[in-house]
Amino acid sequence: MNTSIESLSDTRKKLTVTLSAEETTAEYNTLVSNYAQKAKIPGFRPGKAPANIVKTRFKKDIAEDLSGALQRKAYSAGTTEHKFHIAGVVEASDVKDIKAGEELECSFTIDVYPEIDLVDYKGIETTSTDTDATDAEVEDALQNILNQRAEYNPVERAAEKGDYVRLSYTGTIDGQKISEITENAMYSEQASTWEEAGNEHAPGVPAIVTGIIGMAKEDKKDIPYTFPDDFEDDALKGKEASYAVEIMEVREKTLPEFTEEFLKSLEVESEEQLRERINQQVSQQKEQQNIQSIRGQIQDFLIGNHTFELPQSIIDQERNNMLIEFMQQQMQRGVPEDQLREREEDIIKQAGGAAENRVKLQILLSEIADKESITLEQQDMSSIIYQEAMSRQIAPDQLVKELQKDRERLNNLQQAALFNKVLEFLTNEAKVTEVATTDAIAEPASSEA
């Protein structure tokens, strides 16, 4: 057997393996022997049929198996000899009509992982913010609890800011119904919907949310709105619309009082105890945000401080996965598939950059795991299986059964668990400086591995 390597790039190689006539003959004889052991041929006991009869009876099957067997043999021997860290097989020569006793040349175009010179990853400088809950944060959280348990009572007056209003609306652009321009019903028409008057952060048409202030039951009004030039729906970008609005009902929001019954429903005995619990919850949330921020800064450091060529096949695979995930999310939000197809080129371009960062980070975390001998323990897998099951709202046992039937998915979950463990290690090793909230750096842009 002879092998040769042609370097197409740092991460792409062409491997050529030549098997001798003796090796193809040996592989053919092995296949014939295997068929003879298993074949059921009338007039002969299993394993006793003459080789020439086996060769004749199973000629086509043996020929097909020989091609695959020789190709696998060549690939295994060639990659083992050159000790490649394989990322993926890009292309393999077509091996057909091979006959025993003939020399065979096989070629494989493969992507390999690059050799990396890791920078010092211990003691990465990061920043965090104070985790103590402020009075304003506690008050905001308390108001959220009260709003969740608020009552909404009908009133016979014009809507004020904070009231909930049931209304209908129909949008037009230059006299044409918006429903004929886009399939997104939120921006076209609604037969009956609720809006919080004056809520600037509400989804939908901002002009309607503010325009209904001062309108009472059965009032009608045309409300103008100009869509932003960077609006997500290309069909509506920069267009001037008019919405015919009719009010059906106005309800006033009444927050609950701190009665004994209300406090009992929250499993506290007093408003003071409730505020203390909120204080602890807000602090815990800020601690988690700090951890995520530090992890993000570490990822950005690793990506920004290493330069090496990435295996293109892995980038392509990651980009396709991200593209499919993005398309599914957008369609679930109501964005029509044809609109997504129109933006497909831009979406692919954006996904490509994100995919490169993700692949680069995965390679780096894998290198660090090897260098630090970080491996998965049973409790690591148990933890991530439990988290995955909870996120999908299924029993952990059910998820385990699914993973047993889906090896690729199990491998992905194991990889995620390992990378999470490496990031935990790097976070513990990081140098953290606390900064004032107003001075804190922006949320890192890199994706989790």
C-alpha cells in the first residue's frame, strides 16, 4: 500500500491511497469466505458450499461489497498513517467495477482541524457589575407582580394611559388594504384585539397604541403611521399607512392591595417579607447575568486573540444549521416564507459570519479541554439531560430514550456539556474587575458554542 498527500490548504488535504493487486485479492477472498459461511445454498450445509459456486451465485453482491470494503480499507489505512484529526470528508473517488487481482487507486479530499498555538487563557481579564438589588429594581419587580395579578374593570370614559382597550383596526396604504400587501396580520387588520394605551414597548403599530388615548367606547378614528425605513417587512418599509380604528371597550387596571389574602397567595406574611424575597431574586438574577457576561467576554477574547484557518466543510454545516434554525424561528413569528426567501442572500451572509465564530470557538474550547484534561463525568450528562428535558417540558427518562435512538443528537448534547464545562473552568480562572453599572461593557456579541 502506498499513500501520498497533496496540501490544498492548511485545513484541506487530498489523500491518495494505492492498494496492491495482492491486497485487493485478499479482500475479495475474505468476502467470498464470509458469504460462504452465511449463504444458504440448496444441497450444501452452511459453510460447506464450494468457493466457485459462492462466487457465481453471489457475484453481483460480492462485487458491490468489494468496492465499499476496499474504499474503507484505503481511507482507514491512509488517515491512520498520517494521523490526521479529521473534520470531515469533502469528496471521495468513485470506486466501481473493481476486480480482484487489480491495483486500486483511491483518493479522498478531507478537511482537517488546524494546529493551534493557544494564547494564555488563564486569568482572562473581564468585568462584572454590582449584584446588590437597588430600591428601583425591587420596586419595578414588585410592580410586575402586582400587574400580573391586577384586575381590569370596564369604565365608561375615554381611555387614559395604562388602560386596556379592546379595539378593531384596518390598515391601508394609498387606499389599498395592507392585508393585500403583507400576510402579517399585526400590521394589517384585527377584528378584535387588546392594547395597553400609551405602552411604547408594546408590539404592533406604535401610532395605534398612543392614538387610542382619549378615545371612548364606540369612538372611531383614522390614525396615520409611517413605517420606518429599516422595518423588518420589506413590503412596508417607509410606507405611509392609515388605520381606521374603532373602540369596543375600555378597562381600567386596578392593582391588588396588600391584604392578608393577597400576601398568603404569594406565600409571604408581609409586604416587607415580599420585598426581601424580591431583593434576593433580583440579586440572584444579576449574579447569573454577570456569569453570562463574563462567559461572553471570555469567548470574545478567545475568538479575537487566535487566528487560524477553519475547516470549510464544518463552517458550511454550521451555517446551514443556523440558517434552518433562523428560518423556523421567523416563520413561527409569522414572517412569510416568500419574504424570507427574498432576503435569503443577506441571511446566508450574516449566518456565515456567525458560523465562523461559532466553529472557531468550538475548536478552541476543544483544544483547551484536551490540554487541561477536562472530560465529562456522569453527573455532567445527568445535569444537561435534566436541563434539556425541563426546557422541553418532558420527563428526563423520555429524553434518554430519544437520545438512544439518535446518536448524532446525543453527540451534540455531549459536546455542548463539555464546552459548558470548559467555559466554567475558564470563568473560575478569569480575572474579574467590578465596574459601575454605567461603565459596564456592552453585552458580548459572540454566540455560545
